[in-house]
Amino acid sequence: MKISKSMQDAISAQINAEFQSAYMYLGMAASLEEQNFPGMASWMKKQAEEEIAHGMKFFDFVFSRQGNISLPGLKQAKTGWKSPLEVFEAAYSHEQKVTRLINGLHDLAQKEKDHATRAFLQWYIQEQVEEEQHANDIVEKIKMIGKSVSGLLYLDKELGKRMAE
Ligand code: OFO
């Protein structure tokens, strides 16, 4: 069944949000590179790639339902983040915001009795549990490490091992 105009527009806005997230994570990667945390920067670059993949998945879905999308511009991404803690705390709160956006799409699909979109969104709902958990775990680790340089360098090395998911 063809996707409704309201659902298609809501997904278009979500595609924009996914690319905006990618851009935000890239700005964070730049700050971490500047602060000489190459492993954390690499983690953030992978995160940015994931967000693009999330956007693409929405893109393909809309066209598989005979819809169309609009692509408004992206806002400038923040660079100059002050510390790994500031970066990962912001990433965690950002992912909580994304969860609310995904839930909002699900609410709309439910209201419209759009079963195909509801089923499609299950993947994102599950993904958000992981996204929040990963960011929060890192925040907690950084807090435990405190001001220990060797601890931060160890975490940097660990996060650098992240593979594309
Ligand atoms: Fe980080 O999440 Fe996309 O959807």
C-alpha cells in the first residue's frame, strides 16, 4: 500500500535528523582528533557512518512504498567540544532525543493504522536501546576514570577497536 503523505513527510524529517546526527558525530570526531584521542575519534566516525546508514534505510523504505522525500539543508555542526566526557554526555542525551523521535514516528504509524511502517520501525526501536546503552556505558567509564591520563588512554585504545556494525 502506498505510504500516506503525512507518514512520508515525517520520515523525510527523520532522514534529515539522521544526517544531522551524522554531522554532529563528525564534529565530535574532529574535536577528539584535536585532543589526541584517535580511538575515540574513530568510534565517532563509525557512529557517523551508522547514522548515514539509518538515513538510507528510511530513504529506501519510503521509495519501496511509492512515496517521495524532501531533503532540506543541514545545520552547521558544533566543533570545539571541550573533553571526552562532554562529548559522550552530549551523545547520550542526543540518542535519548532520537529515541523520542522514533517513538513519535511509531505513534503516527499506529494512529494511521500503517502496519508496514510500524513493522519497519521495530528495527529502529531496538537499535535505540543499543545506541543509548553504548553511549551511556562510555559516559560511566569516563566518570570512573576521572582524571587518570593512563585510564583515558586505555579507553581511547579500546574504543578504537570498534568495527562498523
Ligand atoms: Fe543514533 O540513531 Fe539513528 O536512528
